Amino acid sequence: MKRLIFVFVTALTAMFAVTSCDAQIKMLKKAAEVDGVTSVYVSKAMLAMAGGIEGIDGLDEVKPFIKRLNGVEIVVAESVDARKKVRAECMKLVKKTGVELLTEINDKDDRVAIYGRKAGIGAKDPDEMTFDGLLMFVDDSDDYVAIYIDGKIDVKGLVETFQKK
């Protein structure tokens, strides 16, 4: 009987672990499933561990931002076919999520675009703007890189941090 209960509890634990992993938002999941791409997902727990590391130059300044993130996804497509498919998936995602184009940089064959989803504007200070997430796409002659940063991103705080350097 104890063995049966142990097996049952183990099965439930595994089921809940799988369910909780699937519940994590993976914005670039379809792009990551394209053949010929490299993908990386960093969870909130892993970001918290990275934020706890001491002695890395410059990490103290970004720790407040790391703590507010829920995850980071990176997808890199190098072959021509994979780049086309990932680019198409990413553009569908932009339309589906209704993110706003924040900046776009074009230089010869290279293109960088950053999209964001506004979380809100502070009632006390209209300059205090936060985003719920950022989507970044780098399209150059060698590869196509898609990055999604999930979490609250305080624009004013981020700018102040980088102005100090």
C-alpha cells in the first residue's frame, strides 16, 4: 500500500511539474520549433539565481531589473529557410499580440526592431512608463535573432541606470 501511495504521489508531482512548465509563457515557442534554429529559455528561477551572483562587474546595476523579469527567450535562425520561417512566425506574433514598435534601426542589410507592450503610465509622473515585455528582432545577412524579455520593464529606471555608466 505504501508503495502504491508513493507511486501515486510521484506521478502527481511529475504531472504538476510538467503542467507548471507548460504554464510558463513562451512567446517564441512556435519560432523555436522551426527546424534549424537554436533556442534558449531562461526561467524566472534561473534569472533569480543569476541575480544573486556576487562579484560580476556591472551586475549590481541591473539586479533590480532582473528581479522583475519572468523569463527570457532567444531564438537564432541561421539557414535561409529557417530565417524565413522564424521571421514569418515573429511577424504573426507582432500582429497577434498588438505590441507597439518602439524603435527600428536599418543599416544596409541589417535591421533591428524593438517592440513593447505598455503596462501603464504612472499617475504621479507621466514620464514613468513601464512595459510588460519587449520583443526584439535582429535581422542581418548571417542570421535572424528573436528575443523576448517577459516582465515589468521600467523605462525611466533603465535609462537612468545606463546614463550612470
